[in-house]
Amino acid sequence: GNSVTQMEGPVTLSEEAFLTINCTYTATGYPSLFWYVQYPGEGLQLLLKATKADDKGSNKGFEATYRKETTSFHLEKGSVQVSDSAVYFCALGDTGANSKLTFGKGITLSVRP
Amino acid sequence: NAGVTQTPKFQVLKTGQSMTLQCAQDMNHEYMSWYRQDPGMGLRLIHYSVGAGITDQGEVPNGYNVSRSTTEDFPLRLLSAAPSQTSVYFCASSYSREFSSGNTIYFGEGSWLTVV
């Protein structure tokens, strides 16, 4: 079955540091890939997505590239801010006709001033 | 834009009680689903629906019931609450059943449920 593996957390960075959050997946076919973010006390928001190999999703300074050869979708940001403190989830969209998402465990990012 | 609306946001239940988490979307989305979020486990699919009158089980359906009488609403019922059902519940919707067309799933703000 499908699975998503995220790097272990939590992660603590200083403001303006470079961020990489690793995500790898196992799936059949060509799934769509997503990053969702959950700010403290709030629901999930779509951060970015990519629907085919070599696509790059980007939003709010975050980027992730769909790498089929390494089955990865790592999230990066060049300079994090305190307001980026949140839980980040990598997710895979099932290739079947049921719109099912498979999530990684999530990783908590804390950014210090 | 209301999007996906869940109620209540917080609820405390006693073991054995029943309750319904409400979910409504105003985007005329065909597909709706319920996930639960537990620490260190990400989100797991409970039930989903591909249209009014059609529901199916997800990964962790036991102890939950759903129905889809209208396109807009997809309530989740806890039949006899257990402490293991303490979790954060998210309702979600999307306009189609497939991702290949660029379809995106939209989530509600979550319902924090504690069973004591």
C-alpha cells in the first residue's frame, strides 16, 4: 500500500535559517504530492502541491520538487520566520478514484527569534 | 467564503455517550471525508463519501457511522464513545474523486474531542 515517511522531529531553528524537511513516499503509479501546514490551534491548510514528476510546488517562500527517481518531495525554505512555527505534514494523493490522502506523521517546526 | 465548516470545535464526552460531529461545505463538492489526527500518527481516514447517498469505509472506521443525505452535509456519529476515540477530527472535501486533474482537498478547522 501507499506510505509516506517524514524525517523525525521536532525541529528547532533560528530565524532566517535554511529549512529542509525530508519526505519520501512509496506508491504505485504516479501519485500527487502535497504539503499541508497546521498552525497552533488551527486546522490544516494546503501549503503546496505537485501532480507529476519534476513539478515544483511553491507558496509563501516554501518549495518542494516532485522527484520520482528518489521518490521524494522535500520541503525547503531559504529563510524561516517565527510565524512559520507549525506542524508540517507531507501527504500523497491516491491514484485511484477515491480522493484518499495518505499522510506522514508530521513534524513540528519551532523558529526562535 | 465559508469553505468546510465543522461543529463543535471542542467537546468532552463520557465513555459510552454518543454524539455527532457536524460537517458542511458550501463549495458543491462531490467528495467528502473524515480523518482523525493522533500524535505521531499523522491523519488517518475514517469514512468517505463520493456523493449524496454513497459512503464507504476508510482505514479506521470502527466505532463511527456516517451518512450523506445531501451534497452539503456529512456528519460523523460516535455510537458509544471510548477513550481511544480521543482525537482531533477533520472533515475534508474536494470537487472530484481524482487528483490527476489538479484536484485539491480542503480541510475544516478541526474538532477536538476528549472522551473521559
